[in-house]
Amino acid sequence: MELLWILLFSSVCPLAWGQGVYAPANAQIVHSGAACNVKDDNISERIYTIKEGDTLVLQCIVKGHPRPQVRWTKTAGSASEKFQEKPIYNETLRINVIKRIHGGRYYCKADNGVGVAAIKSIRVDVQYLDIPVLTVHQTISDVRGSYYQEKTVFLRCTVNSNPPARFIWKRGNMLIEQSKDNGVDIYEPLYTQGETKVLKLKNLRPKDFADYTCQVSVRNVCNIEDKSVTFRLTNATAPPMIRLSVNDTVVVDPGQDVMLTCEVTAGFPLPKVNWSCSAGDLPLSAKVQGATLILRAVTPADAGFYNCSAVNNVGNPARKNVNVVVRTMSNLTFQITPDSNKDSESIQMGRDLKLSCHVDATPQDKVNYTWYKNGAPVFNSDSLILLRSDPDMAPGTSSLEIVDMKFRDLATYSCVANFPGSRVPELRVDVNISQNSVSPPVLSVPPGGQVVNVREGGIAELVCLIVDGKPRPPILWSRTEKDLLMPSKTPVMETPDGRLRLRNVSRDMMGAYRCQTAPYNGLNIKRREAQVQLNVQFPPILDPVFQDVRARNYQMVTLRCTVLRSNPPRLTDIRWYRNGDFIRMPMPDLKETPELKFKLEPTNNGSYECRISNSAGTSTCTFNVSAQPYSAEFYYDTPNPVRILKGNNYSYNLQWTQRDPEATDRIIGYWINIRKNLLSWQIELKDKEPERGVLMSHTISDLRIPLSYEVRLAPITTYSTGDYISRIIQYSEPYTYPRPSDRVCGFKDERICGFSQDRSDIFDWTRQNHLTQNPKRSANTGPETDRSGTKEGYYMYTEASWPRVQGDKARLLSPLFNVTSVRGPKGSGRVPYCVSFYYHMKGKHIGTLNVLLRVRSIASVDSVIWTKSGPQGPDWKKAYFDISPSGPFQIVFEGIRGQSFEGDIAIDDVSITIGKCKQENTVASAGKTVLIGGSHSLPLASWLTFGLSCLLSLLYR
């Protein structure tokens, strides 16, 4: 027997299926990669279990019209290097060589702009088992007043795994059991990282000196093999001890070699020495030879802490570190500070004067400063006081104070900074002190330089000059607004001559800039400052940048181009172009919004541009004006579009909608182009006038099984043809029962025979078998196996546990069955169908199981055709009944939760076949024969429901 899935509208009750076909997105997640198990937990969340290193493939199967866009996101961890930075837009998420950090909850979001986006989630559980780490810890305690010592050893075994590992301890090849050996304790310590088990050997005995093995297992989940580690305990076992060949801090010149040796002084087994760098990886020039680390030709980048550790898994690792300091010296500056007690800003005889010298160096405290006067060294005296580290200045600053300045103190003073005994070159700065060589600076902005105008993308120069004063210090630039950084991404920029040069200027650089004299390389007095305004000019910002305008021929069209921002705001020109040619028209008012009105004709379709200019440049609004119709939109959710024909051929029911069909001239038909390799043919569909939101269809025949074809579709008007859209149609086996053994749906795979969850209910039905049952599931309810009694067989059930409450509904929808052209039995115009299934309703809190017939019409109409409530015993029972629907229909299984958690309801082996049910001699049979709209007696409510459906359909047409 074959089910025919063709669409025919009944003459008894006319249908208008397809009205309002624009539907929100619906999503479902399926997997096709490596997986150990996929199951549902107590709250109906799917859990995907996979072994670390395998390939994860998740596919988001979506429905909805227009075709939804799929986006994958994740709540924790990272699915790829860039997964947290931006989502993945694809129906399939693939992660090769999955890692444990990839575990977490993945969300598939499908959105097509109609209604609320559909979101489905699945939790990926990555299974792994690392090699365990075994460490030994010893304690020695006095007993009975030091008459003897008790030695206790703790063997600590730690492992990282998922799921939690099981530990087995062995002495030699013998299993250690705490109940059979009073000298051992096995326990799990508190506050440990990872999973840990401790084997405690109390008051060591001779037999305790042996080989100990810690074996860990995850019980072969995902075929992960057990791991183990062995340690030999002897009376010589001891923790490591080390010492370094150098002091804690090593100071060297650039270019020198550094040799660090970490000598092991104790420990058995022999400890393993390892060198590391606190800043990350060891330098590329580093070389490790046994316990020695050699740094060749060090640079300042090699400076930092180097760590030596020795490990033998006994006690705690021994650790030492060395701070390697590479000498550097740069940026020697000076300051001249007049007598601060007199608020002086110049050199005056009879007053004090301070000269300061500072260099940026590493290590700063090892710098030696030497002062010279006219080339001769300066020594402390009554009039000259040397301060190696001036407390009033920045750390590492040396000062020379001149007390009660006399004419003899007018001279050239030199400050020399160096590292004694080092090859780092010394730095020197000279300061000339005379009555004419030192005067306060005068800062000025050149005339016309207070405001600098520059076009976006150009080069700007901001100038603050010191027009008087000696010596002349550098100029520091900053933004006047506190939170804004300079273009260099730093708060301050230094210019030696006061000229700040900015390249590739952008509008975010616009604003006020402050220029100040630096407090160094000049007089240390109140800082002089000024401001310069940077004005960035840019072309007009327009809206829209691009707009697609569709209209009917010989209809008036109005195009508007709005200026959002412009600097300068004054516009200089507005011009309109069609297909690149200037449109001659009166000069528009530059203060009004530019607007172009014209009558659309077949000859003036095309690209229109509005070019608006100011003194900084020109911007453009572009309009694509056309009477060409919008492209059609394929409908991808056609139920069972494939129908098998004679001669190894098949047909495909192609469906689509037309976007905004009334926007342009009347659409009178469509072109359909079918391609396969070099073969191509075209079909013209005449008198196919679309309506907004109405689903259109055409059956393409004579397609060869099992080939796929590219189909292109374009609308046709009196004047033009719209753009083609393209899709691939593929042959797939129709959902039929070709053999008697295949007539029953046992929910064997995740496709569940084309059934789907109802989006309007409270919760979902769950697919499960005995092997995927939650071990913590509710007792005394639900089946142990499927209807056939096998542990591998699946069934569908409703979980009544938390968070479900009384009255919650779960609905499972069959595929859409389209009525066929075959007539029903004599005296009836409709085809009968037999619906049969097995149900399981065990538990004291069982609610209700309803079976509804959903007939597709303007509004789908549901009618209850079978129902059971309350406990029905521990066995699977069979129900079957006849239906004679008036149009395309679905069977709906509705489970309603009872008053508490012992109320799981299950179904299995569902069958929907053409023809009446064969009567069976079985006590398990239940149900009744129902003819929807036929001559059999029906409840009044069912007749009213059916009549209302017909009436609404007629009114709509």
C-alpha cells in the first residue's frame, strides 16, 4: 500500500490552505558526528556525549518562511578560536578534534523576521580521562614520650576526568582492600583540585615497601581505556632539595651570557629539574643543559624571573627563582629650579638655585651621578651641596644645590650618569648658568593657528611655539577632555619643537588640544599652556545610502535624499543623475531636503543618484528605481514534496510566495528553468497571478531518480521579467510504508518518522529507550522497555517530574497527510484511514492521553477522537480506530500531566494507513470508529466544529 501525498482541495468543504503562509522560524538540533550517547535529562534538555578528540557535528534543521537565518552561540567555553568573539552563521556547526573546553550549552537560533525567533539548545558533554598523578607525603611523629617514632606515608592520586573516575589501589599485583588490612586507610580528602583518593599507610611495616599502582577508570564510557601510574616506595624515599649557583638577583650588561645552575642536593627517586620563565616561554636564545639554564647575549627583553623546580613526586616540589636584571639607561633630563622659597622664576644673585638630573635606568638605584663645574668635579662645600637622591624630586634624581648664588657660581654644569664597572655607555647633559642663558619661557600659538581646519583623511599640524625664554623645554600635548586619549592612544604626546603632526585625521579627533611646557629640560616653574581647536571637515552624511524603489509603470515616483550631518554645514551643490547622466533641472534650494519627482516609464527605469557637496567633498544617495517585480521566495517546508512516478521518475511539488506583488505591474506568470549538468529546459506558467502571503505551487514532472536539479524561478509582468532565484531540489524517499513490516513507526531514529513537537504546547514529548533512561527517574511510573520488550527499542513519553505541574500539555504532531484522488467506500466521498498505536499509562498520578484529528483549513480544527484517563495498568495496550477526514490532516497525540510526578505517559508503534482497521480479537483493543462529517453518529460538538470550518473557508474565498 502506498500513501499519496498530493494536494487536492475537497469540493465538500473548500479549503484555502496557504493563506498567511509567512511563518516564524522553527528549529531542531540533530547530530551526525561521533557521539557516545544522546539522551534527555529530567527537564527535557538534550545531552550530547562525545569523547575528547572526536569530531562534533551539530545540525540545526529549520522551518519557516521566508527561509530563516541560523546562528550558533554558546554560553561557556569556546567552540573555536573565534567562537566567543562572534557567532557562527551556518546550519551546521562542526568542531574537529573537540576539547574539554568546548563542552557547554550550545544554542541554535533561527530567525526570519516573522514572529519570535526559534531557539533550541543542546548540552555537549565532553568525556575524557587524563593520566593520573601520584605523589607521596611522609610524616614522622613521636609516640609515648619519644620512646619510638611512628612513620606514616600518604600516597595521593589525582586525576582529571569526566565523568568522575573510579580509583583502584594495588600493592604489587594485589588489590588493596581497606576492610582486609588494618594498616591502610583509603579516603577522599576535602578541598582538593580534581578528583583525588589518598592511600594512607599507617606506621610503616616491612611489607609496605613495595610498588604501588593507582588505576583510574570511567567504566569504558566512550571506549575510554583505564589509565594507571606506579610508584616504588623504599626506605630511601625522600623529597627533593636544591640550591642555586648564583644569588637571588643577577645584574648583567646587554650582550652578556648568563649561566644559571640548579643543583639537586637531596631526593629519591632522583628529582627531575625544570626551568621556566614567569613571563611565559623561555627566550628563543635560551638553552637548557641538564640542570643548567644558559641565556645567550641577553637583551632587556630577556629580563625577568626564572624559576627552577625539582620534582620526584615525593612531598612538595622544590622551587627557587632568580631575578635576571639587564642594565639599561636612556632619556637623561635636567631641571633648573629657582629659589622656591621666594617664588622666583629666574636666576637672581644672592638666592638659592637647584640643578637636578634624572635618567631612566634599570636598575634605577644602581645609577651613579657625577657633577662637574666647567669640567672639574664638584665636591660638597658650603656653597655647593650634592644630593645623590633628592627627596623632593622623582626617585632616582640627583641634585646640585647652589647656596646664596654669587658671580663665581655662573658656569657650565655637567651631570654624568653611569653604572660603575659596566659597559653600558654613560650619558651626559650640560647646563649653562648665566644671567643671559636662563629666562622663563613664553608660549604662543601663531596667528591663525588657534583653529586648524582639515579634511577627513588629511594631515593636520597643530603648533605651539616658545617665542622667548632659555632654555626651551619640550611641548607636551593632551586632549582638554579628561577621558579622551591622543591619536597615539596615550594621554600625552611630546614634541621637541611644539609641532604636533596628525595623519589620516578622522572626525573623532575633532576637539580642543592643550599644549604645555614640560617640567624638564628647562626651568622647573609654573607650566605655560595654550589651546588649539582642531576642526575636521567631512562630506555630508546622507540617508538613504542605497534604496530599492519598486513602482508600477506610469506611476509618480518621489525620491528624497536627507542630509543627516555635514561639516561645514553649508552645502555647495546638489545634482541628480540617471544611469550616470546628469538630469537638467532648476537649481534646487540648498536649504531644503533634495527631492526628485517623475513619472516612471519603461524607458526611465534605472539607477538614480543624488550627489550633495560641501567644501569638504561629495556624498551620494543611490536609488535603484524599477518596475521590475520583486523576486519570489521559495517555500522550503512543503510536506513530502516528492512523488514517485512510473519509469524510475519522480515529481517535485515546488512552492513559493511572491514578495509584495502589488508593488509593481501585475504579475501574469512565472518562468521556471530546470538544469542538470548540460541539460536545461524552461516552463512558462501563464495566468499565475500571486496574492500577498498566498502559497503558490507547481509540480515538476519527469525528474529522474535519484538525481538532483537546480531550479530557477522568476516572475513575469507585461513589461519585464524579475530576477531569478535558485535552489536545489533533491530526491528523497517519500514517507510511505512500502512493505507490511514498515507500516509501523517505532521511533527508531531521531527523525521519529516525520513527527514533530507542537510549538503551542507547554512541554515536549521525549524519545527514550531503556538504555537512555535517567537512573534517577521517578519510580512506579513509565515503561521499562518499548512495546516489543527490547532494551534497545525506542518509544515516546511525557515526563511528569519537576518542573511540570498539573494540567501541562505536550502535543506530538504526525506528518501532514494529504487526501488523495481515490474515492472512499460506496456511499462515501472520503477515503478512510486506520490509526493504531500502543500506549502505556502506569502510575497513580496518570493524567489524560488524547488523540486529536487536526484538519487543515483557514484555521486548523482539532477534534478529540480518542481519550483515556487515569492508571491503565503496567502493560502496553493497543488502540485503533477509523477516521475519514475531509482534507489534509494530522494526528495529534496530547499528553496532559496529572496531579503529581508518578504520571508518565508513553506511546509506541504508531501506524496511519489507508483503509479501515481490521478488527482484532484482543482485550487490549480500545477506541471507536469515527467518520468525520460522515453518516455515522457524532457528538453535536464535532458536527458544529466541522460546519464552522467549512463556513469560514467559504467566507474567506
